[in-house]
Amino acid sequence: GENVEQHPSTLSVQEGDSAVIKCTYSDSASNYFPWYKQELGKGPQLIIDIRSNVGEKKDQRIAVTLNKTAKHFSLHITETQPEDSAVYFCAASKGAGSYQLTFGKGTKLSVIP
Amino acid sequence: DGGITQSPKYLFRKEGQNVTLSCEQNLNHDAMYWYRQDPGQGLRLIYYSQIVNDFQKGDIAEGYSVSREKKESFPLTVTSAQKNPTAFYLCASSIIAKSTDTQYFGPGTRLTVL
């Protein structure tokens, strides 16, 4: 089955700096890669996703890049703010029809004011 | 408001008791899912259902049971056979379409076994 590795497990950055979280996946058939943000005691919220026919996607301060050959994808947050502090999860699936997401173990991001 | 609701937010259970967690969605989504989250771990799939009266086991189904009698409801029962049930339980839903499989999550239920 699919295996998703996520690094680092914790990340501290100064407010205004950039943060990068990386994930690798094992199944070359995976073609959908969402990122979720989870605040303490709450459910995960989708923040951005990318499909395998696209190499990069941006949404304001958040971007995701995908390297299909190397089977890894990354989340980039620029101009970090204290409210970006949360746990971030990457996931992978084989796309519509599969319905099963495999998650990484999460990255706890702390933005220091 | 459209969304996914889970109840209760906190649940305490004595060892040996079954307990049922509620999940309701008004998004008209076809598929619903249950995940378990432990500290420092990713989300692990317990059960999922793509259609009423049908469901499939996920990676960690042992000690759990589900039902899908209505499209909008997907309750999870944690049975006494589940050896380590203390965890954060998350329900999710998605539409079924070739173009998307995005899953949206509820706020979660924290279960503690006393």
C-alpha cells in the first residue's frame, strides 16, 4: 500500500520568515496530494491541494510543488504569521474512485512573534 | 450552515462498554469516512462508506463497527473489543466524482476510556 513520509516533525520559524514542509510517497499511481492544517482540538482543514498533472499551485502565501519523478511534494508558506502556528498534514491518494487518503504523521509549525 | 457535525465533543467510557460516536453531514456528500488520530500520528482510516447500506473496512477496523442507513449519517461504535480506544476520532465526507475526491473533516470527538 501507499506510504507517506513527512519531514520535519517540528519546525520553528520567526514571524515573516518562510516555512517548508516536505513529503515523499511510495506509490507511483498516487495522483492527488492535499495539505491540511489542524489547530489544537479541531478537525483538519484543507488549505491547498495539487494533482499530478500540475507541478505547482499557489494560493496567496501558500504554495505546493510536486515532483512526480522523485515522488515528493512540498508545502511552502511565505511571510509566516503567528496564526499559521498549527499541525500540518500531507496526504496522498490515487484520485477519484480510490477515496482513500494516506496521511503523513504531521509537522508542528510554531511561528515565533 | 453547511458542514459536518460530530457529537459529543468529549466522551468518557468505562472499560468493557460500547460507545457510539455520531457524525452528520448536510453537504449532500456521497462518501463518509471515520479516522482515528493518536498523538504524534497521522490519521488512520477505520471505515468508509460510498453509498447508503454499504461500507468497507479501512486499515484499523478491528474493534469498531459502523452503519449507513441514511446518506447524511455515519455513526461509529467503539466496541469493548477495541483494546486501546482512547483517541481523537474524526469523521469526513466527500462527493464521488471523477474530477475530485477532496475530503472535508468534522470537528472531532475525543474519547477517553477510564
